[in-house]
Amino acid sequence: MTQWIFLAAETATEGGLFDFDATLPLMAVQFLLLAAVLNAVFYKPIGNAIDQRDSYVRTTQAEARERLAKAERLAAQYEQELASARKQAQATIAAAQSEADKLAAGQLAEAQREAQAQREQAQKELEQQKQAAMSSLEQQVDSLSREILQKLLGNLAA
């Protein structure tokens, strides 16, 4: 081992700090071979994978944009349909309410007419009963006044 150290020390003194003999071109060729091997083994597959992933991301983004646009169109369409359905429902409710109001007004008018007729009928019956009571009272008053007159006249004549 010490022999190797001495041998290295002897060669180091020959060229100085940098030795530009045949090792420089050999190192350049080794570097280029290493770069070519690394490019073929690692960089091209990684580049292909990156390109594939990039194309996948781009197609996915394009599909997502299309889906988003379709979803926005459907949302707008559904909003319009919902608005028209609400208007139609409000119109139906208004028509039903109007019809119910007319029906209620008609029934109220009919009930008022019936109540008026019943009131008039009751007034007529009361008037008839009043007339009957008055005639009955007149007969009783007449009979009482005759009895009183007979008693008065009978007491005077006797």
C-alpha cells in the first residue's frame, strides 16, 4: 500500500496541478457516453411519461371545461323551466282563487237571498200571528166590553 502512495506522489509531481494529457478527451468521451446512456435509460422514459401525463391533463381539463359548460347550460335551462313552472303554478293558483272567490260570492249571495226570504217569511208569519192575536184580542175586548156593558146596564136597569 505504501508503494502505491509513493507512486502516486511521483506522478503528481510531473504534471503539476492539472494534467492535460490523454485523460481529458477520455473523460469527455466518458461524459458524453454517460449523458447518452442516461438520456436513453432515464430521461427519455421520464420525458415520455411527462408528455403522456401532460396530454392526459390537457384532455382532462378540456373534458372538464366541456362538462362545466354543459352543466351551466343545463342549469340555465332548468332555471328557465323552473321560472316558467312557477309562473304557471301562480297562474293556476290565481285562477283557482278567482274561481273560489266567485263560487264563495255566489254562495254568499244565495245564502243572503235565502236569509232574506226566510226573514220575510218570518215577518209575514209574525204579521199573520199579530193580526190573528189582534182579532182575537178585539173579540175578547168586544166580549168583555159587552159583559161590562151588560153588567153596568143590568145594574142600572134593575
